[in-house]
Amino acid sequence: MLDVLLDKLKKLFSSRMIPINLIFMGMFAVLIYQVFVMQIVEGTAIAEKQEYLNNDSRQIKATRGNIYDRNGKLLAYNEPSYSIVIRNSGLMGTNAEKNAMIHKLIKLLEKYGYDIELNFNIIINENGELAFDISGDQLLRFKKNAFCKPSISKMEEEEKNATAQEVFDFLKNGVSGSPMFRISDEYSLEDALKIMTVRYQMLINDPSYDLTLASNVDKETVAAVKENLADMPGVEVKLETSRVYNDSVYFAHILGYTGLINSTELEKLNENEKIYEETDVVGKTGIEKEMESYLVGTKGESTITLNDSGKELDTKVTKQPVSGNDVYLTIDRDLQVASYHILEKNIAEILLSVITPEMDYGGKGVNAAKIKVPIYEVYNALLYNNVVDIAHFREEDATDLEKSVYQKFLDKREGIFNSLNDLLKIDSTVTNSAAGAEMEEYLQYVYSKLSSSQVGIILSSKINKEDTQYLNYKDNKLSLSKFLQYAITQNWVDLSKLGVGTEYYRTDELYEKLKDYAMNLLVDDKEFEKKIYRTLVFSKKLTGREI
């Protein structure tokens, strides 16, 4: 029995597999040992080493300087407040995930009464269409950023002349090789525009910059956002400062106010040195604007340590921000307040003394001492400045008097629309001035509305200001009807807004579409509505008692 066992052992050890097996066993033992060391012995140290992968440099905003009167009484200062900010985090994932997260955040803020504060130069106009809210060089700079061009000179003509709808479509869907934001059609136009506003600012700003979506938010909003931070990578509740003005009713015209910087201000303030970013707040008017460089302070810097998932692990301030300088005015606060009340009383007395029940302006334009103010101007001011809420006239709970006034408005509007339709007929040769003073004002308003940046169907930038027909219209030698038909032939009209597509239309057919478009614009136009009420007041169809 023993011999048999020894014989088997001899055969086993004489096998060629023994060395190979020993090598594999040794390697396996080494592997087990290394895993033990990495997981047990040095696990914590290795994990920490792996986390510290990325250092991100960020700016720290400086506190704006205070403004005092000559006696040291505080007029403008800063107080701590919470802001909701967003940063272009790598954890946001795909376009669809980014858009969904941003949409969720926007809806959360709106629930608590806060709209996003970022600038975007495409709006939805009164006709429910997309339009630019800027023009000229500002618009070109916006298009340059939207089409991701390094400079305006590098833009194609199609990009320079792109409509608001075309810029919107490019940012929403992109083109081949440039996917852009890929905002789903499932979002409404309003929601898509809000998402695009945030995505656009994330596109044109450095990824490390914080974009403020809502500032000076209340504690309830802060709590709601913090509850959802786990599902909102890149979003942060940040303690910042907001500008506060004491006795603003007396000093607003002197101190001015601050607001988010726009593209024109950004270019001007960065002429000599790049200090400002798209997310900065600057003085817009008054002392805040004129003393901007003195009040603004110097930004600091911090280094944020991130792990490979983008989670913040540590923050180290590398450069402390320097607060802005305080400004002392020569104005005496108490004297200013007293003067305001004295002037308020005296102006009211002066106005009462010159108001007349007649349609008489006295020495207006000739002798200031003899100026009179017709009571009708006062009535109109009450309507135009919304002291009287004309929108309530059409509500179900409107009083009988309000309903009666509104019916007068409807009757007058119908008459004006009928006159406009006649004056804008395709064969009409009646010039603005020949239409009478009342209708001349309405015809001029139609043209200004069509050529405004909000509507933009008449492309003012394309009009040849030396063109004979254009000059004839301006000199009241050509009717608005004939000029608009001529404008169509000269490609001065954005036909895409008329929904004509690629089909062929004669000039007269296009003009009829343009006329219908213009008339539809006026139906819900607030400014046009106020003009009609002014006509009712000055034609004495609407009395002071009714107002």
C-alpha cells in the first residue's frame, strides 16, 4: 500500500504541470495580498488620494461700497441675502437631463414667486410670436454669441439676418455637427424659452462661474431648493448680498439702481481691462452708474477641490475680495426729504392753478408763464398711467359704469378698424396726413408697430433710407398701403412671419396677408387701446364723471 502511494507521489512531482501550477499559485497569492493591502490596510488613504483629482478656480464677488449723505447718514447699503445659483456641472449628464433639471428648478422657483433673472434677448411678443428685444449692434453681438462665432466679422450673412425664430430653432435643435441644446418639443414655447435662457448663459460663460437664477429669496424657497439639491447637480443656495436703499422715494433719481450687466455695458466696462462677466451686477443709472468703478471693489479667488464625480470636497480662499469704496455725497438727507415734500405740495398747487376745463394750452411752446393744462390731459393721464384700471372694464365683475365705458371703447375701436381697413386697401392712395389728424396718428402707429424690434416684420435694417419711395412715404407723398406693397417687392418685409412657406404668392396676395397680420396685432395691443381711450377723452365722448 505504501509503495503504491509513493509511486503516485513520484509521478505527480515528476509531472511537467508542477512548475506551472506553482507559478500560478504564487501569482494568486500575490494578488490576494495586494487586494488585502488596498482594501484593508491602505483603503482609506487610497480613496482619499483618488478623490482629490481636480482643483477648480472660482471668483468671489466683492461687496459693493455704501453711499452716505454729507452727514454720514446711510442711503444705500448691502444686506445678506440668499441666492439660487447654477453652475455648468459635469454631473448634469445629457442634454435631456440638463433640460429636465433646469425645467424642474425653474418651476420650483416660480411656485414661490420668483422668475429667473438671467438676460436673453428673445421674447414672446403680444402676438404670441418670438421677437428680439434689442436691435442694431446689440442684436449682432447677441447673434454672434448664439451662433458661437468668435467675432461679428466671422458671421455669415444668413446668421446676421436671422430672425428670432431662426435663432431660437438653432439653439433649440442645432444643426448637423452642432447639436446645441436639444430642447424637446414636449416643453411649451414659454418653458422652452426659459430653459434656453439658462442654457445660453451657461454656454457663453465660463463653466466655473455661478449664474444667479433668483436673488434675495425667502427662507421657504431656500428650504424647498435644498430639499431637491440631490436631484439638481450644479445648483447651490448661496449667501450673497442685495442692494438696499433707504428713503428711496426721495433719492431714487439721484442714487439710481443696480442690475444685471448687459452686453453693451460689458463691452464698455471691459474696454481697458477684463474685469466684468455676464453674471455681474453693475450700476444702471444715477450715482450707482457714475461711481461704478469706485463702488465695485475687487473680486477675490478661491480654489475648489472636486472629486472625480464633481462633488466639492474642500474650498480654499487664495485671494481675499476687497470691498468697494464708500461714497459720500454733498446732499443733506434731511434737507432733501423736506424739499421733496415742499415741492410736492407746491407742484400740486401749481397744477391745480393752470388746469382749465377748456381745450386751451395757453402759452405752451410760446410763453411758459402762460401755459395751461386742459382737464382732458389730466383725465387721459389717469388712464394712460394705469391709475384707472382699464383692463377691469371688461371683467365679469365690472360695474355698470365700467361696462358702459368699455362699450364706448368697443364702438370706437370698430370705427377705427373700419377706417384703417379702408385706408389700407390695396388701391388706397390716401397719405397719412390726408387721412385727418386722428387717423394719421393711427396709421403712423401701425407702421411703427410693424417695424418695432418686438414685431420686426418690417426689416428696418434692410430699408434703403435714400430710396425715393421711402422718402416719399416719409414726406407724406405716398400712402402707407402703397409703401408696404413696395416694401414687399424690395424684400424689406419678413415674409416668414406671414406663414407663406415656399409657395409662390403675388405681391397683392402678400400685401393682404400683411394687412391682416397688422390688424390682428392691434386687437390686443395695450398701447393702441390707450390711444383709443385718449381719442374718446379728447373728443368728449368720455367724460370726467365717467373716468
